[in-house]
Amino acid sequence: MARWIYQRPVDRCNPTELAVAKRLARLDDEWVIRWGFYYETDREGDFIILGQTGGVLVLEVKGGDLRKLSTIGRWEGPSGDHPLTQLLAEWDAVIDTLRGSAKGGDVPFVAKALCLPDVDIDTKIASFREIDRNLIVDRGDLASFETTWRRLFADRRYPVSKRERKVFLDSVAKEISPKAIQYFISETDRIILRHTIAEYQVLDMLRGNRQLVVEGGPGSGKTWLALEQAFRFANDGLQVLFLCYNVALAEQLSVLVSKRKMQKGELIVRSWETLSRELLDAAGVGWDHPVGPAEREAYFGDVVPSLMRDIARDQVVKPRFDALVVDEAQDHDTCWPGSESDDTNAGWWEIYWKLLREKTNARMAIFCDRAQRPFFRQRDRFDATRLFKRLSQPVHVSLRFTLRYSLPIFRFLKTLKSDATASLVDNLRSGRACRTGRTSSSMTWNRT
């Protein structure tokens, strides 16, 4: 995976830039990419890329097509300037920055290009919208970026020298030491960047399905897939409820959601506990705070679910969401306390569905692993078949491989011979992206 220097707040990243970053992330370790470059005090560029050969590329991203408004002679966009204006200004600023760092020494060659990832342009034409075709990277060029790089640096195919590389790192990456070049961002932004540039082939292939039930073991990527699916629902203009069981996980996901700029729709994250409390407060039922383990087990295992069941039966829950995404679904009981043998209800899910405008016909994505339900909670209170019986059009997906591990962990786990870890170890796969302290990004899926 390419190495990143990140200086763009996540809430400033538009979907077009995210799509470009997703493709650039597939470059190997020798590439260094700066995402966000400030110059002339308040002007901002998109990507500066150091390759293995040729030199440095200044890449300015424009979403959609390019249009010149003939009636007023200005280009469509906030400034109305020619599309190359910002690119040329950033290109000059990068060259000046490199020269300043080199102090009279050699600097890498700097090329420039306007990236139009939403447009397909004939490679045989000389210009597009009054712009030299050689200065444009369109959708196809981005998809085959390594080939495009060779075109942009056709006269400079020799390797970047160590001195030129150092000049680049000393200027464009001067905020951090070369040894630390991974992501120049906070831990929360590190997570969201990893999320936004990950591969989501599973969701891409299943995009036409309204309801997904996804099963996968530890480290198979369920939470990231769940969050991505929730974003996709929201980007369709829907009001989305994202549920998980763990309170700490819900808090972290809420932070990630707050940093993702939403173009349309809305995404609300809740844990089971926080949602229960909101519903009970709305119904005028007080909320207790048990302290001891036994009291907490009784309160959250029996009392709260019983109160929730009464709310559901009294029809006091008003629908306010268009879509539902549930992570850790195995922890969300599919029956009410004492009704394990009664298959006419779906437990907590009766409440969830009442919050949806289309009830069990609504768009849903449910992610679970039955083996991860805690041993101290009654296993028979979750049965995925109850969900299948009630949903209108569920598609069952099985994530076969474990993805979240570093190389030392991978080697250690492969030495284990315990029955308890056999399933986890069997699903581990080694890949080119599996390196110390990193995350493997490959996955396969099985649709049944």
C-alpha cells in the first residue's frame, strides 16, 4: 500500500477525492502521496505524488464534467476560473517548495495533471474542453494509473535518485521524520482514512439487493462493511439507523460518522443500551443505574427487554428511519425473555422494525457471527433463522477469510493447533499487503 502524508481534514474530503484516494492506495510501498497541500496562505491543492521513477506529480481533482458557461464566459464552479488555473498555481508552489528545500541542489522533475475521474475521454483527441489531452487523467487513466504515470513521465523513465527523494521528504513531508511516514493524521483520522480507501467489492457486487444478512468470523471486516453500507444508504438520501451492542464501539463509530461529510441523508449511531434508554425515556419510563454485576445482568437481561416488549406491544414507537444497519447482530436477542421456544416474535428486532417506515420491507444490512455471542449471555436468545423468516427479501452472505492481522500475528496464529482456534486459523490468508502493523485488504465472499 502506498505511504501517505495526510493533511486534509476528513470533513473537507469530497466523494470524488475519496474515489481517487481509493485507487492511489493500491500503489505499492515505494510511492509516497501527500493528500492536501496548502500554499499562498489559504489556497489548497489535492494530491502530490512521488513515484519510483520520473519524479513528482501534482494532481488536481475535479468532480463531474467541465463546462464553460457561454453566456457569461466563465467556467462552472465556485470561482469561475479556468480549470487549469488552480493546477498551475499549485504546480508553481510545489516547485518553489522543492527548490527551497534543495538549497541549490537537484530537485525532482515535477509534472502536473487535471484528474477527471467521472469522465471518459477519447485518447486520440488532442484536447478536451480547450485543455491539452496530455494534461488530463480521466476515469480510464486513473484505473490504469501506473500506465498513465509512464505516459506523463515519458521522457524521464529513470528512477528517482535518493537525493531527489530526500528533497521531496524534507519539503513536502517536513512535519514528520522519513521513518514515520505512514499517515500524518490523528488516530481517529487514521481509522477513517483506512476505511474510506478500503476495498468493498462485496458491497459493490450486492448493491442491487435491499436486504443483506452477512456472517463472518473475527477480523473478517464486518464492522467496516457495516459502516460503509450505512454510508451508502445515507448517500441515497435515506435516514439510517446504525445499531451495535457495545457502547464503546458505538461512541467510536459516532466520531467516525461525524468526520465523514454527508452529501445527502443522515446516519444515526446507537448502541442497544442508548437506544433503549431513549425509547424508555420517550415512553415516560425511568432508567435505573444498577451497580453490581448481578444487578446489571438482571436489569439489562430481563427488566429492560421486558419494558421494551411492552412499548412495542403498546404501539408507542413511531417510525422515523428508512434503513437499518446492525453490527454485532448476534448480541441482539431474537426472542423476549422466557419466550425462547416461541417463534412467533423476533425479540428486540420487533422494536427495531417499528422504527422503520417500511418495517420488514425496509432496506437493511445485518452483520453477525454467532460464535462471538458472549458465553455468559443465553445463546438460545439469538436465532438468525427468525430474521430470515420475517424479512421480505434477505440475501445471505458469508465472509470466508480473516483480514485483520499484522505479519507477526499471522505467523503466530498459524502455529496454533487448538480446536478453539481452528476456524480462525483456517480462514487466515497471507497476501502482498500483509505487513508489520498493517491490515490485509483482500477478501472473498460466498453468496448462498
